[in-house]
Amino acid sequence: MKGILCLIVICALDSGNSSAKLNNSLQAHPDDPKPIHRVYAEYKGPKRAALRFSRVLEVALTDHDLELVTDRGKAEAIVNVTIEEETGVHSVYGQVSTLTFSFPAGRSYTYDSCVSVTHFPGRSTVTRTGADEALRRSNSSLLTRIFLELRENDQNAGLRRTLMRDLTGAGYTLVSTREQADAVLESARIHEEEIPVTGLQQRILVNASVRVWPKYSFTSNMVGYFHVSVVKPVPEQARACSDWTGSDSDWLNMWNLANVLAKSLKE
């Protein structure tokens, strides 16, 4: 490594429909000639969570040819870990797809589906629309040809492409006029809805320093959510997500954090 490295990393770890947020700030002085070999860690917080992180950290350090020691005086690097856990009500954010179809007999059908749920607003991308499910639940048989009333523009280009992929992937044929269609998609929108949930919030705060690298510092703040369930009744606009339950993987969250830390001590 050469020069002074300053790195800010923000990543969302997706586990099912939930996500953990990991913020790292690293400042290292790569020109320091002295390599380090031993790391000492101190913990504050719930014993079980601390023991889990200690085991994960030891594996991550071993993968980078570093040793986790129990004697502070023998370590070149000191890691301080604070783990906080709190059970209560917080918010998740559901991406809801609302589609309205019309049929030749004059009937229309509106369907809401839960596209995804995250713990942070504005994080989801449109990966599916639920269009095939909406048509299957519309009680209309022999639907094969679909017309999209949704005109492509800069605002809905991504949504239109996803709709086309979902429909053609399910075996439907997209036609160019309403007259050719068995069903017409009159409108489509993806909207984000705040949903109250209960669950365990776990926050891991990590600070690391190296005695022989005076300009090195590492700080991290990771938040994960576990055993999460929706508080009923769910707001009307978010009812499509009312059956959602989610939990991050604490082992995966801890591993990502420990691996980033170990890598910073070796590079």
C-alpha cells in the first residue's frame, strides 16, 4: 500500500427482504513499515452477542494471518467493540406495486402486491411488479394478449421494462393495440409505504487503533434487525405487505464487519 488511504464504505446487506446497514470509516498510513501480528479485543454489551462476534472476528483475523490474543500488552492492535440490543417498535419500508387492468367486458381489476421490504427508506429497486400474479387472480380466463397503456418516458422507463419482462417471462404476448388485447394494463405504480414492526435491533460499534501506526484509525457502526413482525393493523396502503416477517443474519452481518476490519489491519 502506498500513500495515505481514506475510505468511506456504506453497504446494505440483504437477507431475504430485510437488510442491515454497515457504515465504516477507515484512515490508514500505509507507509508505516512495521507489520502487525496480534490483535486484542475488548467488549461491552450482551455476553452472548459479544461471544459470537469474538468467534467471528477470530476467524476473520486468521484468514488474514493475524492472531486474536488475550493479553492486551502483547497486541499491536486494540479493538473496542460495543454491542447494544433493544426490542421495540420501529419502521420498515414496503415497496408496493399497484396495477389496474381492464377487460373487454368493461370490468376492471386493481391489485396490490408487496415487491420488497427494507429497513431503510429509498433503498429498493424495482425487480418485479407482480403483474403475472395480478392477472392470475383477476378471475378472467384465457388471457394471453396484453396491451400496456403505460407509455414509456424518463420517469417510468424502468418500471415499463420490468413489466414487459414479467409478462413475457410468464408466457403472455404483448400486443400493439387495445383491440388486440385480452387485458389492458391501464396504470401501474410502485409506491413506498412505512410499516410499523416489532423486533430486536442490534447495533455494533467498533473502534480500532494500532500502536505502531499512529495515523491509523477504524470506526464502524452496523445496525441489524432480528425476529421482526408487522404490527397490526397495517396502514391501508401497505396491506399487501401485512404478512411480511424478516430477520437479518447476525452471523453474516458480523462476518462482513469483522472481515472489513481484519483486511484494514493487514493491507
